[in-house]
Amino acid sequence: MNGRLILFPVPIGADDIGISLPANNMELLATCRTFIVEELRSARRFLKRAGYPYPIDDTVFLELNEHTTHDAVGHYLDAIERGENIGLLSEAGLPCVADPGAIITKMAQRRGIEVVPLVGPSSLMLALMASGLNGQRFAFKGYLPVDRSARAATLRRLEEHVHRSHETQLFIEAPYRNNQMLEALSTVLQADTLVCVACDLTLPTQYIRTMPAAKWKKEREKTDLHKRNTVFLIGE
């Protein structure tokens, strides 16, 4: 009997794992002795916090990140066909959503392997839920251009799309450039375009505000997003 590829969410901020992950996830961890992970150190730390019952040093970790070659991942799922379960861990949040794990699930689907997604936190969905913006039509745009003029042009295109299709636009930025992004949003967009800033989700310092771009011109002066994990949304 073949094993399964199990997609394990990881907390995005909460110190208490029980806040964002159900107990069933922790039980399923014990069915895996091999994990595909984005970063070895954080994966080992998560398993210890989650009460993983086996010695960490005896657990197999297969790294999957920007340094992993396409050829290297070809054998990552072989153990499943020998009847073993393999766990896929995201660095934080949901595997395969803005995450390199999508490569592995694509391989699994092509090979007819059962893929088991588990419930867990997604910063994108939490931000959308709390934003008050359209949750029926939305799109995640990843990272926007770093260059100031290219970023401004992209924001104007996204804003035009929002007003034409009524589709909320979500994107993220490197944490050390968050303040520059908020400045761009407050100065490039039309005054009445709604902007949501959602940062430190699930942490005690969580901050989620939706206001017209014009109001952010004043608010951003007292809102420091530097090195805080943040999701930005624009909508109507």
C-alpha cells in the first residue's frame, strides 16, 4: 500500500501552536519519519515544539528551497511508493501557497500519489478575512517591483484592475521595505482607494487596518512596519 504526501501547516507567529493548529495535525506528524522542508533549523524547531515523538536526529529531512536543483527533488517522493508517509512543511503558514512546496505536490499529482492538505494559518486569508474588502474575487500578486517607478506603475495597474473587476489585490514585501511600500500606496493610489495593512498576524502585536489611501498619508507616519511580516491589500 502506498503512503501519502501530507501537507503540514506551520504557525506564522503565534507562540502557542494550539492557537493555529488543530490537535489532529500533531497526531499525523507521528506517521511521518521523512519531511520535505524549506529550512532545516526551523523545521527541527517546529517538530520539537509540536511534540514530535521520535528522535529528531533519526528523522530524514529533505531540503527544498531556492538553492535546490530540479534534479535533486526527483527522488524525494520515492519512499511514498514503498508505503511510507512523507510530510511537507512550509517555512511558515500553508505549504504550497507562496511556497516552493508546490513543486512537490505537482510531482505527487503526476505520479498519482494521494496528497493530504491539513488545516492551518494563512496570512493571506487571515488578512483578507479581516480587511473588509471583497472576498468573492481576489488575487495574490506576490512581490511587486523594487524600483520606485516600476512599483508605482504596477500599483496603478492593480488599482485600475480593482475598479474595473472589483477584485481585491493582495501582495507582500520584504519586511525591511514595508515602510517604503506603505509610502508608495499612500501617495500613488487615488485618494479613495482602500488600502489594508495586516501585520504580525496571530501575534499579540497584530495590527490590521483598512483606510482610504489619503488617510494613510497621515497614519503611516505613526505606523512602523519595519521588519514586521505584513500583507498589503488594495480594494474597494
